[in-house]
Amino acid sequence: MSRIRLEIGSEPFPGLKLLQLRGRGGFAEVWEARNQSGRLIAVKFMETSNSLSSAKEVRIIQAIQKLAHRHLIKISHVWSIPQYIVVAMELADGSLLDLLDAYLTEFRSPLPPELLLRYFRQAAEAIDFLNARQHKFDGRLVSFMHCDVKPSNLLLMGDTIKLADFGLSTPIAAPLTPYNRAGTLDFAAPEIHGGNLAETSDQYSLAVSYYYLRTGILPFPTPGSRFTPDYTYKRPAPDLSGAGPGERQVLERALEVQPSARWPSCSAMVAALTEAFKSADLIQTPLKSLGSAAQSKKAPARG
């Protein structure tokens, strides 16, 4: 089979027409497409060169496809073809990263806490659902770790958050599991840099995402663009000076180096952040959804 063409107007599958590129990452492209029934969908093409790892990834994505949760993106089809894993899913209005860009452009400020907490309660619910050891895979009960929680994978459909992009998702059945892959290193937990995956690794990434959307900056220096497990790597203490005192206490726990010292769940972390704001003197900022602040951006992810 010849390599499929990813360009406007091409039909990689019968009845599926690519309309426009919506996002591109290091090894993936996301396209808006029209399916054979005329419906607009998102289609992600993930490059792969190893047929064995490709088969495993497809099986994991197909397992997650069967999970029903209001804050997980709905996947309609998963294909494995030469050079690509292809995932067709519902088309979102944009991501929280798009919304941050819109706020920085329109208001010259990052996302207000009232809006951010509303969205993060939904994101936490989805991550906790995945992370719970209640899913059947290969004849055993496992937790699914997302392994790439970041603002561009938290999608908006109206005012509803949907967690997306399960290409790195991994089933685990122990508190600490060997792991030699990584998503976006800026958001990855320290144990991932050391070649392991913990039950609270996604919580760590969600906390980094929160701080980034709240302040517009990352709490750590960037660790580099390429991933190689390094058992000697030590992340510096996070710089959380852009957050309020109550927020800092909550985030410091979520960003603990020891995975077991973090919050018992993502929802517990977000509940603690909400409590921290109840007595805080917050500056009220205009609340806008992506639809009003950045209506022209309609993408499922940035690759």
C-alpha cells in the first residue's frame, strides 16, 4: 500500500475527505474531515514505524474507545495502516491552549481562576475515571494512565471539557510501572524522566497544566525536546510565585517528587484549589468561553 497523501481534498479512505489541517505535532497531524454521512469529524494520523508497538497502541486506543464517560472524547474508528495509526473522533471547538491564546490576545491576561476551576473539575473527573483500577484489559483489571495530559489535549465542546489523545495511554496494575516513552516533557512527571510511570503521574501533569493556564508560564525550565530515560535526572523545585498562597500549597503537593505524596485524586486536588479560592480576594475577570473569545479556532488538538 502506497503512503497516503495528507493534503486538502485528499481521501485517505473511501468517503473520508480531508478539509483542513487543524494541528501538527512531532509525530502526528490532526485534520478536520467530512465522513461519508456528511458529518464533520476530526481525524488524527500518528506516524509509526514499528508494527508490534503499533498493534499494541491500537489495542489500547480501542479499549479506551469502549469506555463511556461524558468528559472523554468520543472515538468512532481506529485504523492501523502502513506508516500510521489513524483515529477518527468528534470535532471539538478548540482546546484550553487555544482559549489561553484567545485570553492573552483579547484581555492580555491568562485564564481567570473561576473559569479555569470550572473546566478543571471536568478534566479531573475524566482523568480519575481513567486512572481508577476498574477497566478490563487483557483479562485483568487495570488503570489507564493518559501519559500526555496538557492544555492542548483538554478540548472544549461548548462549555464541556473532553480529554483527548490516547496515543501514549498505558494500562498499569501496580503503583509504579517501568515506562520508556514520554509525551510533552514540559508536563511530564519526574518519575517518567526516570523511566517509570506512577498512579499519580497524570495528576502531576494536570497541576503543571493548571499553573500554565493560570499564569501563562511553566513552573520549571524546559527539560529539552528529546526523551531518553535518565535515572539521575532531578527536576528543580517548581517556581509557583505567579500563584496565590493557597494555590501554591495545593500545587506543591501535586508536584511532589514522590508520587505517593501527591493528592489521592485529581478531583481532590481541584477541590482543594476551589477551597483555597473561597476566602481569597480574587480580581473578577470577564468569563468567556472559547466560542466567544476565539470562535474562529475549531480544532481537536495541536498534534
